[in-house]
Amino acid sequence: MSDFWTLALGALALGGVYALIALGYTMVYGIAKMLNFAHGDIIMVGAYSAFVTFMMLGMPVWLCIIIAIIFCTLLGIGIEKAAYRPLRGSSPLAILITAIGVSYLMESIVYLAFSSAPKNVVLFPSLQGNPTATALITLGVATLLMVALVLFINYTKIGKAMRAVSEDRGAAQLMGINVNFVIMVTFAIGSALAAVAAVFWLMKTPLVTYTMGSLPGIKAFSAAVIGGIGSIPGAMIGGIIMGLIETFCDSIPGLQSYTMAIEFAILVIILLIRPSGLLGKTKREKV
Amino acid sequence: MSEKRTYFSYFKKGLTIRNYWVYTLFAVFIAIGLVLSITNLPKASTYQLFEQIGYTIVIVISLSLVVGFLGELSLGHAGFMSIGAFTGMFFQQVVLNSLASQKGFPAAIALFISMIVGGTVAAIFGFIISLPALRLKGDYLAIVTLAFGEIVKVFFQNIDIQSITNKKGSPVWSTTGIIHDFRFDYKWLYIIIFAIALLFIVMIRNLLRSPHGRNIMAIRDNEIAAKAMGVNVTFYKIFVFVLSAFIAGVAGVLFGASQATFAAAKFDYNYSINNILVIVVLGGMGNLEGSIIAALVVALLNNRLQSVLSGDLAALKNVIYAMVLIVVVIYNNAPFLKPFREKYNFRVLFNTIKAKFSKPKDPDDPEKGLPDPSYGADWSKIPTKIPMDAIVTTDVLPSNETDDWKGEN
């Protein structure tokens, strides 16, 4: 394959990873109406879980990935129960600050446990130095998961309940939907996707540090906002856009150090043209 | 009101001073500081702590204006601070240094000029940021401000103007940051910082009590209703963002002056959130004094924990900090803790203490008993919004255990 197509494939794969993370942000926002700033750190915890099980305990890779996913899912549910549920119904800013606190807490606990030195985690040695294969696998799995998620949201009972809660929480409650359960499921799915994203992130850059979650987190958050936060197809489109911008900016020598600025500038421009993202719904406000 | 008001008419009436205790605290602090500085007792690290508290108070006031009083969330205030720090210090270094070398330019005046320069440049960017603020709402605006802060960071990280400054022989700016040799004498700097902070507090207090301040808070409480009542929403949003950016820029210059060297990477979104927004929220939104106390407490807590926990336990500081943050926010906001909160809070404590020390009011003497009419109503006690969610959820909330909706078919 020519350089351009390798690059394009890598961009799509990175976009897929961002989309997986962005889905967590966007679903939580759509259903619980909160910005979950701790979502990026779930990725970090997932990566550290893979580090512990794979590098320290020497378990097989498939088991490590399953353990990471289960651990992150439980962690997501636990965080929701302990930190966000008591604040249901209070101001969004209070919940945002709690999320920041949770993110800080996770980072510092991991720092305390593993120190700040970056550690190497090579999950798939055979894929090392083979970007095309990595990209293809990433893209394939990401697409599969997204299709599965869309089917889940559209055709299962819980999915229906999730859509109902995101539409109007009060009315959903009146119809007998257990809102707390729906929000818990949302957090579980978002965290599981973040764990998968962590595995892909490790395939791309096989290093774990306690701050590794913040950068993909913030970029995926931007991706969710570009697509229109709360919209699931929007998160996927936003993720792909972020992946394309990042990969192509990184490949042009002069632009490398400005990648982040360019990404955010495009985010601002998109928001100025469409104030609620590409696929976001505009709400009419009433007094 | 028949009197025609212009936007700055309240300045004509002169500044009034209320909330004496905050000012008293500041005055006492500055007085003690002067004594300490003259006697040269404290260590350099103590001065650094004071400087840190000082510029944190200034930046927190700045964000409090936007978040607490205008009601818009900003996650990029470190960006304004960064702009202020870099332009102010650069100006000081390049323009004033040449003057200073000729005729012993006083450092205090140099700092003052660079504060105005840094603040003004930041204010220009505040104006630019206020334009999307007119179009975007809530979380979308928050992400734009976050993006702004990151763009500023990347810009300052990459710009390299050594070639300009090399003429003077000393590099003042490298890709990693700025190094300035105009370092203010640390014994006096923090007193200047506190004086500036005090100035801003008096200014903003007066602004908030003026009709303009009322308009700003009306926008926070309900933008559409405010617009319907004739409040010029566009003007006030721009005004608050520009003012806030100016103060943040000044805070940046003060920060720059207190450091021997600083790097652009410091001012990322983590700084905006962890070191600025968190303090504003901990202090209580829309409560200037609370923010100041929170800035003081957080800085002291950080400093104490840092010196107590050393080595491997240093990370424990962050764990404690995060736990305190979560617990405080949940205690202050959780709906189910409301009755508890109303019984045990600082206001109740303060009032009990006050009641013990003050004489009972004479009901026959109206001069003593009535509150100052110019102060207006107690805003915290007037319900401006009725949260529909709260009404609905308390009545028909299904219990957690039953999954009623599952058993439909």
C-alpha cells in the first residue's frame, strides 16, 4: 500500500478509538445530562489493569482484555453509585466538579500504587511494527462494536428505555422506567467501551502512565462535541474527524507541534457554524 | 428611576466598602506582612506561599465573575492568565529592561506597567472569546473556552522569538518558557499582590451592587426573562468576559513576577479546572468571599500536606485533596442532605456567634433594627427557578430494586 493509504487507514483506526471513547461521553451526557470528566481516566485504569494482569501476573491476552473490560465496567458502575447518584437533581456544575474530583482521585491512587514512571505493555508482540494490521484490527473491532451498540440502543428494551430517558427523564419516570438502572447501564456500557479503547490505545502506543487518560479523554470529548453531544452517530463522525485531523497534521512536518491547536480550532469553527454540533439537536428555551 | 444611568455612572458615587471583615482581614494581613518583611523573619518559601495565595485569589475572583455571577462556565481561564503572564513579562523584559539599564527604573512601576499591558492584551482575547459566548450555551461554551486555553498553550509553547531578544544578548524566551531577570524583590512582592487583590475585590463588590451588577445576575438567573425586561444581554456578556479576562491577565503578570521562570505547559486545562474552577466551586458559586477563603484554604492545605507527606507519600496529598473535593461538593449539593445542610453551615455558625456578642436590637429604634435599604434583597433567599425535575422525582420516583418497566410483556 502507498503511504497515503496507510496514513488514511491509521487515521480511520485512530478515529475509531476516539469514537469508542466519545460514545461513553455522549451516552452519559445524553442520558444523565452530565459531563463525565472522569471518563478519560477509565481508559487509564483499563490500561493499568491490562498491565497488572498481563505483565505482572502473566495471564493470556484474551483473559487480560476480558478482565480489563469487566474491571472498568464495575468501576464505572461504582463511580456512578458512589459519586454521581447522590448528586442527581443538583446543579450540573456540582456534578462536573465531582467528576473532576473522581478523575483526580483515580489518577492519584494509580500514582500512589504504581509511581509515575511509564511502563511498557506490549499486548501483541506480533503486531508491533505493523501499523496496517493494527489499524485494520482496530477499525474492524471498533466498527463491530459501534454497530452492536446501535442495534442495542434501537432494538432492545433497555435501549428503548435509554432513548426514552434521554428524551425526557421526567416522562420516562412516569412511564415506569427505572431511571437509576438505565443510567447505571449507560455508565457500564461507556466504561466497557473505554476499556476496549484502552486496549487499542496500548496497541498504538504501548506505554502506561497515570496521566495517559487525559489526552485521549479530552480529544474524544471534543469529538463528541463536534458530532453534537448526546448523539450517538455524531460521536462516531466526530471521532473519525478528530482521527483524520490528528493523523494528517502529524504527518506534515511543520504542523506537528500545532496539531492540538488545529484540532481545537476546527472544533471552535464547527461550533460557531453549528452551535450544537454537527448532529446535535437544538432546543428551544422557554422562560 | 428618573436619573439617566450610563454604564459607568456608579463610579461617580465613589466606592463604598461593605463586608468589612474581608477587608479587615486583608488589611491585617498586609500589616503583618509589612512587619514581617521589615524584620525579615520568614523564610523564602513562606513568601512564595503568600505570593501563591495572592495570585490565586486574583484569578479566582476573575473566574468567579464569569461562573458565579454571569452564569457561564469557563474552562479556559488559564489561557487568559498565560496571555497576561507572557505578554506582561515579555513587555517588562524587552521594553522596560532597556529603560532600566539606563536609569535605574523602579521595579514596582515596571510591574505596574506590565500588569496593565498584560491585562489589556488578555482583555482583547476576552473580547474575542465573548463573541462565541453570545451564540453558544452551557457545555458548548465550556468546551470552546477549554479549546481556547489549549490553543493559547500550544501557541506559546511553539513560538520562538529568541531572534528578537538575542540583540540584547540574553534569551528571555525559549520554547519551554520565559526567563526574566526582572525578578521583583520577593520580600515586597506579595504585599503588592495582596493590595492588587484587595483593589479588585472592592471594585467587583461595588460593581455587583450597582444596577449593572444586578443586570449581570439577572442574566445568570434567567437570560430570556432578563432580555424581556430590557437588559442588554449582549453588552453585559461582553463586558463581563472582558473584565474577567483583564483580571486574569493581571493575575498572570503577578504569577509571572513571582516566578524566576515559567513554562507555557503549566497553563493547560488541568490548571484551569484544578487550580481555578475547583476553588470557585468550593468557595460557593456567586460568593466572592467564599472563593477567597477557599483559595486561602486550598493553598494552605496543599502546602501543609506537601511538607508533611514527603517521598512516596507525596501522592497521598492528591488522594486527600480529591477526597475532600468530592465530599465537600456532595455535602454542599446533594438533595438528600438538604435538611442537614440547613442546620449545620457556616452562616448559622456565624449568626450564632454574632448573636452572642451583639446586643439585642431595640425594636423601637428603626435606625438600628432595619437592614440597609440600599443593599437590596437577600438574593440567595429568593427562589428564581423552580426545578421541575425535583418536583417530579420526589413524588413518583420508583424504588431502585423493582424493574417495573421490564415486565411489560
